[in-house]
Amino acid sequence: MQFLELKNFLDYKVEQYNQPNFIANDPVCIPHLFEKKQDIEISGFFAAVLAWGQRKTIINKCRELLNRMDNAPYDFVLNHNDNDLKRLLNFKHRTFNDTDLLYFIAFFKMHYSRFDSLEQAFIPKQEVFLDAYLEISDIKGETFNASGVCLADQLQVSIEQCLNYFRRYFFSLDDFPHRTRKHISSPQQKSTCKRLNMFLRWMVRADDKGVDFGIWNTLRPKDLICPCDVHVDRVGRLLGLINRKQTDWLTAVELTTNLKEFDPSDPVKYDFALFGLGVEKEF
């Protein structure tokens, strides 16, 4: 296809798949169960991390997990006691087990005791606060106690740096289980980071279709990287949007760079088109 023909085709497919009826059969339905921002973030993060295999199974396992948290994930991570944690034992989805789950809960408790949003977990600390606020906002030597209004609204870091930082921050608690590291990827490992990129799309993109939430304001849609799962990778190659032989972080960057030619302000909206074409076997 020529450039304009391909752009029009993909724009049409975005409109077709970026619709409320997409939600029910996709893991994004899990955060749509909630209205509180923190519940959306936590449930959405679990839905993205557990997004392996058939979508129906993923959704069922996420619902099971949330039931174990009384369908109040934010309250659970902040206020659980040891007996509450026992309800999480024996949870398993593929290679994700209760050891991993208990560490995730510990991380969320640490983070939400300091921040109001999970967005700050993806922003390197030196980028979180405007320089003018750093010194006066430092309470007991911990800048995370500063007010959120001091957030810099123009980040000078890439999504690659944000994801690398997030993995380091996520595993910053003492005695983290080494087995859990495989569940949080990063570009530094040459991973496509498809699950984390999908989660970021949900949290950052905002439009009038109601699928993505757009509840984060510091990270910007134009900087996101397209989630590159098997469907997106296959269709992207068929359409000439991917030429790299292997599928890794640079593949996701190559795909996103080409998608920016169609819409530089919101390239990852084409995830709907590529994924939909792949799943429905239209291509």
C-alpha cells in the first residue's frame, strides 16, 4: 500500500476497534470495573502483567485475584494484615505464583504510602520535581513527600528510560524474590515490554472512545511505545512497518517510529488496528 492508502486503512481500523464493545473481551475490562484512580492503576497493572494466553482465561484469573482482595485493591494493599495475605496464597497464573503476588503487594504498599499515583513509579526521581522545589520539598531527606503540584510537566526522559527506572524501583525493596524479576521486563533486557507498554497505553492515552483511561498527565501519548505482541508484530511485518529480523525493544521502537508518520501525537492508537487485524485474522 502507498502511504496515504495505508494511513486511511489503519485509521479506519482504529475507529472500528477502539470502541466500548472492545472492552468486554479484553483484559482492559478489569480496570474498567473501578472508578477510583488507584483501584484502576492496581487492577490494570495486574491485568497487564497477567496478560498471557487466552484473553478469557486472563480475565477470569484477574477476577479471581480481585475477589481475594475483596474487590478493593487500593484499600487492600494499604491496609492488609497478615491474615488478609493468607487469602492470596496458592494463587497461580501460568508462571506467576503467590511468591510473586506477595512481593507485588509489598511494593504497592510501599509506593502508595508515599505517592498518590502509580505514575510516579515510572518517572526517574530527578524528573519528578521541578528543580526550584527539590530542596524545599525535601522532608526527612525524601523528596517523595513533596506536593504533586510540583511535578514537572515536561519530562526530559524517554519511555525507555522510564521503563528501565521502573524495574529498578520495583525491585528496590530488601530481599525481593529473584524469581519475580522475570515478570517485570525492561528495554535494558532487550524486551519489547509489551505488557508494560500496554499498561502505559491504558493509563496515558485519552480520547472519547472510553477504552483507554487517560488518567495520567505527566507521561504523554506522543512518547509511548506501541505494545508489540505476536499479533501486532505479525501484522506490522506484513504491512511493512517492521523490517528488523528479531523481535525485541528496538523492534517496538521501529514500529512506533513508523506509526508516528501517520500520527505523531498519538502513534500507539494504531495498536487497536494492528491487534484487531491480527486477532480477527483479517490480515
